[in-house]
Amino acid sequence: MNAAEPSGPGGTRGRPSPTTLDALLSSAVRSDAVDTDAQRQAVAAFRAARDEGAHRARTRRRDDWRPAPPRALSGSAEA
């Protein structure tokens, strides 16, 4: 081990070992307790906002990644 590079978790230089990384990611993604009341309230608030039309705004073109619709040709086709 080099004194200039401190050892990271799992004994590697600055990088956690795959098992430590897996454990860290798993604990970040999963929660032991789910607040069902808060979840219910959040879904109800979203549905109420959606029903009131809050989510009916058009998507900005730069945020819409779907293929662009074909454009109608304008002007003369003669060269």
C-alpha cells in the first residue's frame, strides 16, 4: 500500500470491493420500512393534480425523445 493513496473500503485503493459496493447499493435502493400512509397521500396528490389538468402541459421538443413526425413538403418540387 502506498502512503500517498489511502486504502478504500474493502482494501482497494479508492474503490470499494464488489461485495461492499453491492451491499452499499442494495441498502440505498431498499428500505426496510415503507410509510404506506405517506405513499397513499403522494399518489392521491398526484392523481388530484393530474385530474385538475396540471400535467396536461405539452412536452418541450428538446425533452421529447420520440422520433419527429414526418414534415409536409412545402414549396416547389421542380428544380
